[in-house]
Amino acid sequence: MHWLIWLSLIVAVAVGASLFALWSFGRFARRASGPDSHALPRTVRSSPFDTVLDPLETAHPGMSGGALLFCGQDAFAARFESIRRATRSIDLQYYIWKDDITGNLLAGELLTAADRGVRIRILLDDVNVLGIDPKWLNLNGHPRVEMRIFNPIVNRQSALRRGIEMALALVRYNRRMHTKSWTVDGRISIIGGRNIGDSYFDAARRRRRNSLDADMLLAGPVVAEVETMFDAYWNSDLALPLSALWSERINDLVSFRRRIGALRRHRRGREYLSRALKGDDALPGLDRLVWSDTFRIVTDPPEKARGEKREEWLPTHLGRLINQAEQRFEMITPYLVPGKPGMAQLGELRERGVEVRLLTNALATTDHSIVHGAYRRYRVPLLTDGVELHEYAPTDEGARRGRMLHAKTFVIDRRTAFIGSFNYDLRSAFLNTEVGVVFEAPELVGALCDWQDAAMAPQNAFHLSLHGRWIRWDQSLEGQDASQLPEIWYEPKASPARRALSWIVGHLPIHSYL
């Protein structure tokens, strides 16, 4: 029985240490939190967006405008050109901001906007900021720029202390801000699945892959909903000033400017800007806004990162929406781990005769083989329920050079649509904060349907079918006769190492944490 006493003692010490770490963070956060601030009114300074959008909003009273951004280079150009036009404010909220070509080009343009007097607020999740703090501290040194980090690790400069804190605060640190929004001058917002980095803007090279993704450019009253969401996160006690996390003061704007200037002169930077901006200063999407009174933002409250206010969580709203499907539910999600709640929802749709079509990553295209391991256990039950299941296929060049699926979209009855950051998995449902836009504008819903259909087409995706308890992957390429297609009974185009890792994870009880 001595081992039981020792085990109880170890558990008690671990629980006590975790509770102390949680109390310690709360105490630090109360001291370190910055002052509240809010979206600026339009009366502060005139903006080029005012000139363009005021007549359009007058012509469409009570309506908002939306434009789809499927092309990665267009998505970059929309962000880049919106910074160039900014005169009042820029509010940015992201899960990932890469320290690469496109990430630094956008950061450099933000610095130029700050030099013009634009107020810039940047809120980043901490999980991908660790390691590049000095870069952001340099930008944060500008008097018109303020950066905050969501749910951060307090110990930044000592790897040992940081590791101990992460271990003790694992429950807290496992909850992340996956929310993504981009708002300029209070007039336009961009909502969608993209983070900031080369792979999201068709700039990846060598072994890195570009992603198939989707954003929506928004204008009109719906932008105020995005601003309200941003302010709630910005003023949350989980959003701490980056400067408060560092005892050492780092502020070297000169070096930062020199680095950005060198990047813009470098061949890769020049060539990418030339391709993405297409030699003009147009802002993609602004000239093709579709106006409708159906746009609305659905989002998690920042309190979800503490497990609070469950009745207001985004899955509750999306669940009610999806349950309204009468004929079709068609969804693209890069990570598909439905769990018991998702399986119950999809099963209920099938029982009512609703056609369900899903597209997710194949093992060869996913960037998270571990998550794929959690997904694989749901394939047979989904197919048994009559779900039409597709997996995004790598190109003929192989998985390393092909695209990765990263879009998070769905369409209900070809009438109601969603674009956002929400994956159909347990992490998005219960751990991460998410956001999206719901709309019913027929022109935009139709365009999204066409895009989803193309992504699920035989030349772009494997179609999965069930034969007894075995799964077969089918893909027909242009010019191939159906009788000549090979029968594939294992994860196609995936390495043995990936298959082994996926199989192992599929048998571990960790699906809700992936």
C-alpha cells in the first residue's frame, strides 16, 4: 500500500502546484494588464475607405457588403493594400503570424502606417509567438503600435522556467485564441481561415506547401460586429501587453526598418510583391462587393479560454444553424474529429434524409499527422451512416509539393453559408476560441458552392467508400478510364512513418486535446 500513498502524495502535489500556477498567473495578469481601449470613431480622420464606401452604403441602407477571397495572393494584396490606405486605425487578431516573407512584408507596411499616425493594435495568440518576441518588441516600440499576447506564458527569457510553467499551467495553456480578424479604419474587415504566413498567401517554396483556404472581405454595418469582438478580446484580462512580459526593454526600430528594407529589395520579396499586387494598387474584392442584410458575425467570447460562458460559445450557434438543414450539408474542414457530439449531429441529419458531404485532408496532405490519427477512427462510422466522405489529394508532384487543405467553410441547403476559423473537431468546439461569418447572399453562396464542388471533384480529392469493414480510396484523373483506376486500400501517397504515427494516435484516448 506504500505505493498508493506515494501516488496520492504526488497527485496532491501536482494539483496543488497547478492551482498555485493558476493563482500566480491571475495575480500577475491583474498587475500587468494594459488600459482598456476601443475602436476609433469614423470622425477621427477621413479615410480613402470613406470615399469609396459611403456612397455604396447609402445606396444599400442597412446592408453589408462581402467579397470572397479564395486566391492566396489576392488575400495578401487585400491586407497589404488596406494597410496602405489606412488613416485612422488597424486592429489585427491572429493565431499565427509567421516570421517569413509575407509576414515581414505586412509587418513592415504596418510600421509605415504607424509613421503616418495610424493607431495599430495587434493581438496574437502566444502559442506561436514564443521565440520571435524581439521582433515584435521592436515594432511594439513605435508610439502608435501596441501589441498584446493572449493567454501567455509569463516566463519568456528562461527556457527552463518557461518549460516548468507550461507543465504546471497545461490546462490553461491548452486553451488557445484561434480567432482571426483584420479590420482597417472601422470600414473593412477580413474574416476567414488564413493566418499570416507564406503558406497562406501562395508564397511557400521548397518543402513547404501552400494551403487551399478562404477568406471574406466585409464592409458596412457588419464591420462594427467585428470591432466589438476585437475590443472584447483586447480588453480581456487574458490579453497582456507584450512589453509587460519582458523585464529587458527591447526597442530597436532602426534595425527593424533596415531588415524590412532589405527584404523588399531582396529578389524573393520583390518578385512576390510584383505577383501579388499585379502592378497596381487595387484592393482585391473592394470593387465586387455583394450587398445583403444577411451577414452576421458568430464568435466565441474570450471567456471560453477559461472554460466560462458555455451558453455563448460559437458551436452552440453553429449547431442550431446546421440542425436546420433539410436537404444538404456540405462542409470543408482540414481537421475532422467530430467526437460524440459531432457524430450525433451528423447522424441525426442522415436519419432525416439530409445529404452530408465532407472534405478533409488526406494523411498525405495534412500538416498534423497526429490529428489525422484521431480522425481515422471516425471514417468507418461516418461511411456507415451514409456520409459522402472525401479526402483532399496531393498533386502528382507528391505531398511535399502539393497543397494542404486549410479552409473552414460549409453550406446548408445551398442557401446559408459559413466562412471562418472553426474546424469540425473537439478542439475548436471546446478549447479554442473561434470566429466566422454567416451569410445568405445568393451570389456569394453560389460561388462558395462552386468552389467547394471543385475542391471535392475527382481530380482533386479521393472519394472514400466502405466495403465490409475496409475502406477504399478512389480518384479519377482527367483522361483516365474508370476501369483502369487502381484499387487503393491504404492511406494513399503517405509515407510509412506517417501511416504508423496516425495508426498509433488513433488508438490513444487523447482526441479531445488534438
